[in-house]
Amino acid sequence: MRPRTRDGDTLVYGSETGCPPAARAPRRPVATQAVRVWLERKGRNGTPVSIIRGLTMGRRELADLASKLKRACGTGGSAKDGEIIIQGDHRERLATLLARDGVAAKLAGG
């Protein structure tokens, strides 16, 4: 596929190059993120889940971190919509694990 251009020579998108650098979302360093570890029971038939919100990382990085946290807690979960959901109340353990990785997480909710 040939790169499409607007106004002659300004690159909008190209299959060889991907998105131009200005179109990519800026990422903050992990240490400066406002990360919260929530406990929710609503809409889950009373079953508690720990939810990590506020991480600004790519889908792949989020899935890798979720996998690492699920193994550490010995439970299931998922990573979607910029959140990591871990089954059960593991807020303290998750905050400790995130702190080891350099993420300042605070407990919230529940």
C-alpha cells in the first residue's frame, strides 16, 4: 500500500512507516503515574475484584504486567480498557508488587 498524503507531501499514514510521531500518544514515565488499586463488588454478585486504574502503557505492556500480577497472586484476571482486573481482594499485595516495579500505587475503594 502506498502512503496516503494530504496537501501533496504531508504524510498522514503509511503501511511501511505506521503513524507519524506526532500522532502517537505521549507516555508518562511509570513513576509519575497516578495509579489506584480499587476493590469492587458491585455488578459482580458480591464477588470482590481488585482493579488497577491509571496505568498509561500500551496494550502489550499492560497484558504482560497483568500476567505477572496474576501469577504473583495465584488467581485469574484480565487486562482491558486500560485497567488490570485481578480476582479477589489482593490490594495490599498488588500495591507492594507495583512499588517494586517503581509504580507508586495507592489503595482506593472498598
